Amino acid sequence: MVDALSENADNNAADAFLQGGSLKHAPGPYFGGYGGRWMPESLIAALDELEDTFEKAKADPEFLAQLSDLNKNYSGRPSLLTEAKRFSEHAGGARIFLKREDLNHTGSHKINNVLGQALLAKRMGKTRVIAETGAGQHGVASATAAALLGLECVVYMGAEDCRRQALNVARMQLLGATVVPVVNGSQTLKDAINDALRDWVSNVDNTHYLLGTAAGAHPFPAMVRFFHEVIGEEARAQILEQTGKLPDAVCACIGGGSNAIGIFHGFLDDPSVKIYGFEAGGDGVDTGRHAATITLGKPGVLHGARSYLMQDDDGQTIESHSISAGLDYPGVGPEHAYLADIGRVTYEPITDSEAMDAFKLLCRTEGIIPAIESSHALAGAIKVGKRLTEGSADPSETVIVVNLSGRGDKDVETAAEWFDMLDEEGKVKGTNLSTRKPKGPADRAETEAVPATAAPAASAADNNEDQN
Amino acid sequence: MTEQTASKSAAAIDRARDAGRSALVCYLPAGYPDVQATIDAGIAMAKNGADLIEIGIPYSDPVMDGPVIQAATTEAIANGFRVESVFDVVAGITAATDVAVLVMTYWNPVVRMGVDEFSRRLAEAGGAGLITPDLIPDEASEWFAASDKYGLDRVFLVAPSSTPERLAMTVKASRGFVYAVSIMGVTGTRQAVSSSAEKLVADTHAAGAERVCVGLGVSNASHVREIAAYADGVIVGTALVAAIRDGGVPAVADLTRDLSAGLVREEA
């Protein structure tokens, strides 16, 4: 049924779109044949409760006013739309505009979603939120929203990531969150999600799972998109105001796909606007070391949704690889899978090397240090700009909007290493300044992370047993 | 429950019932530590009191499993376990015993092989059906078709959080038995059996289920005795995985014998 459904829905949606229908507000649970709820029965009641609460909140002026107030007076929205004039010279002369999600509180788009979901958690009477995090950005945002709204917060993070991102572990702890290092499976983002789901099933009475991307079981993909739609709505109004017309193209990076679906939303129903999602190509899609899920993955079910998935012939999830922790996920949101299949959005891989070139270029031409995630979108925009302006008498007629989803402060160490700015001891060459954090904080994170609450404590203790 | 196809699981549970006791359902993951060991352990469980055997397919993202089973299945995959080996395990056990052998699997490995192809090969191997921890009836249309085509049991899960509507729907969708998870949580041994299990079994029976088996956190004969008083079957997993880890096939045989001592309904 799923495949038949997919085929029919695809045809219908593609037809509807061509006839001027709308793609913007796809409600889930299915996006064509993708999405759904591939979840244990134990969690279905919680998903139903969440869906019900979300649907009511969406129609409640009081909730919307609360969210809009936080967006404006806490996050700093609307975020700017900045024309990148010197950067544009390297993109065939197309005019490139940056949607400045990097200027939001906590430094990325993540804050939009966590504030919305934390408000919903309060509405459901939940006192505790849990979250997964890769590099720590969503964990920091979750800890921030939890502190603001007086919720207990537990963040699951791969043990290896805890070591690499000790500074973000400390940030979360400063904000009052408990960080639980995940030591089972491959100890990465997908395993952090697995452990968060195990916590949720054990503590669902008082706990909301604050999932960080537009993936997972319904209602998460449609709900996370809803909280990020503000990006696309602002960007559309701003580009119209600044250029008097719609852009020729919109570009975003894709891991799970939340910043992308947020900005795409604003333009999905504008047929003249080409939309591009840039996946992490890692070392190159022919090397096997990448996170180009749509480009090379196959449909499957993981973490609650049917979507494209990096998997082997047995259906075992394959580890993804990317210089950008935020894109290093072997799945992708189901709405993206659908938009790829119907041809509305073009998804292409960008290698680590292409992303880092764009990272450096933006630093040098615009005085903005972008997140490495967002650098994939920048690299993609350069390619798209060259493509769209080829043979054009006036390339400046071509306008491209790029979602600059986050700032790069968190990536300084990775970038310094990539650009060979460090000596063997990890010190910035020619100085005595070490980029490596002392061992202390990460190790302390592991021992202090055992939280006060019962279930995660048990889980962490069990994990330790297994390790020993 | 739909019963148009003769259910191997139902027959096994009914044989135990006729003998005045609950059925013992024993779980081990395939390929831990290797495929032959799983076959040997399965046969040993059958000879020492297991009425049904659940063979788990090791999977990269087992969200319903606690640390002991995770460690075992991670090791099985690291040792080179391939999904199709599960059919060798099922065939090996069914050739040597008359227990009903079910496969417990997260859904993606089945999707990857193809639901029809997987079902055909499972039936060929003599398997009774599938237990599907992350597949709810709402998403199972392909599995309904394939299980009907090949005469396989569909064992869905119910939980203390299931609403009356979902209980009724899940009972109707199931064949063989309904798997009641005793607590809100993941697999693993626990000190005591949750009191929510008895109510869930009663509610599931009331929703029309003829056979309800209880799993999660059942690890010793005393737990088995407690659950056997009200459930049609008792499912043990983590304790058996720990046994094969620590003492190999002989330890599995001993534990199964101990567990089966708890099955007899004293009041029945």
C-alpha cells in the first residue's frame, strides 16, 4: 500500500503543483509515501497527545502571540537578509543574499523549534524535556529553552562528540542541563537519538522529547517545519522588499533538513523559484564516506519515519561522515524525500573541501564566519550562481537567497585544523594559544553527567557496566 | 484475532493451556555469539521447557532494547551476522524440535529484503511468524498481505499506554498472540514485575484477544510464576541473553529449566 500510495500521491501532488496547487502546508503524517509513524506502540499515545496539543496550539491566538513574542524579544527575529556583494563576485556575478539565522540567540535557526516545542511541553503539563545532539547546537538550544521556561533538561550526546565538543557540554551544563554521554552503538548522533527514544518510552508521563530536526515520527516533521516556517516567510518578504522580485533560486544545507524546510516553505508555491538542498558529500560520494542521504540512500524506516536512508543490503544503518557534525546523520526528513521525488527541490552533494572553501571565502569577503553546515549551502550557491548566469548579459539580474543557518564560532577549531593553522600540539601556529580544551571538562562531563532522574541514571549506569 | 490460517503460535500456546499451564516464550538474538550457537541454544531451550522461541534479528538501531541485548546484537553484527542467516536458525530449530519459532525484528531489515520475499523465506524455513516491536498495525498493510499469503502469525505489541481504541484495533490485527509489554520501558531485567501488566492483560483479553503473552523485565522463575497466574504466556529475553553470554548453551538450558518450573498455575 505504501508504494501505491506513494506513486499516486506523487502524481497527484506534482499535478496539483503544476496546476497552481499548494505544497507549503503538507500536514503529514504522509508526504507521498514517506513519513508515517514507525514507532513502538508504547510511544503512540504520546505522539497522539503531541499531535493534538500542536494542532490546538496552532489555532490558538494566545499560543501564536506567545511564540511570536519570544521570537521577537528573545531570539531577536526577524533575522536580517544581508546582500553578500563581495562574495557574489565568486558566484558568476549573481546577487547573493544571506538569511541571517546566525544572528539569532544561540547562534542558529535551532532556537525557533526549541521555543515552540518547549511551549508545547508546558501546555501538555510535562516538566522535563530530553533532546539529542551531535555537535551540541540543538542541545544548547534545548537547554536554553528549558532554562527560559523552567523545565528540566537532559541531553543525549555521543561520547565521542562530548570529547570533541567539550565547550558545548560546558555550555549546556551552565544552562542547567544534564548531558548524558552515549556509549553504545556507534556513539554518534543516531545513537543519541536511540537513547533519547529509550528514555522517552520510560518517562513519557512527565517528559517531552524535543527532537531537533524535521524528521522522526508524525507529528515531528510537520511540527518542526511549522516552527521554522518563519524563516521562509521573512526571507520572501525581505527579498521582495530589497529587490522588488522573487529570487531565482533558494539554497540551504540538509542534514535532517529543518533549516532547509523552514526557508523552502516560503517559496515552495512559487514555481519560478528554483530550490536547492545541499547534502554533506564528505570525502566525496564515491568514497563511501559521506552523508548524502537523498543522493545515494534508499527508502527505509528509521527513527519513526519512512524516508531515504543510508543503509546496507541488510537494512542496517550505515554510518555517515561529514566535517560538519550538524549534517552528519544517515537519515533525512520525509518531506525532503517527497520533494526530491516529485522534482520540486533539487538535492546535490557538497564535499567537505568545497564547503571549507566557501567557509573561508565568506570569512574573507563578508566578515562573517559561517557554520560549516551553512557553508555547504554557500558552496552550493556558488555553483548555482555560475550555472544560472552562464551566457547571461547581466548576471546581476540573477538573485539567490542562501539560508545562513548558523554562525561558525563553534567550528573555529575544526577550521583551524583544516586550514593547517595549528602545530602538532594543537596550538595556533606562532602563538602559545591552544585550541584543545584541557582534558578536564570532557572527562568531568562523563562522570558528572549521571543525572538525578531515575531512568537516565539507570541507563547511564547500565551503559557503564557494559563498557566495563 | 483473525484465525483463518492455522496459527503455529496459537497451537503451541493451546498445548500448554491444555496441560494446565502458561506457555514459556524464550528469546535469543540470532548470531550471538554465532549462528550455530543460536541453533544449539534454541534446541536446548525447546528441550528444557520452551513452548515458543523468538529469534531476534540483530539491528543497528534497536530502540526498544536495553544494554544487555544491545551489546549482544552489536557484537553479532560486528561478527558478520547477515539477516538471511535468521532463516538458517529458524530451519535448524524447527527441524530438530516441534516448538513454534517466531522471528522478532525491527522493521527496516524486512523492508530492505522486501516484505513478501522475507515472508516467503520465513515460511519456507518453518517459521511461525513475526513479532514487530516498531511496526504498528496502522503502518502494516504490506505485512498484512504477506502474512496472509504465507500463513504467518502477526504479533503486534500493546502497552500500558495503549488506549482502549488502540487495544481493540491491535487485537483485531494480531494473529497467534498479542505481546503485552509489562511496563513503559525497554528490554532488561528488573527486580519486580510491574503491576500494570496484569491490568493490561485483562484489558487485552477484554478487547477480544484469546492469547496474551507478557514480556519485558521477566527474568526468573518467581516472575514467571507471578505472570503465569494471569497471562497465556510468559516471555523471557534479557536473562537468557545474559546466560548465553556468561555460560553458553548449557547455561541457557539450565535457566530455561528453572523458568519453566514457574509455569504451572497453582490455582488452575
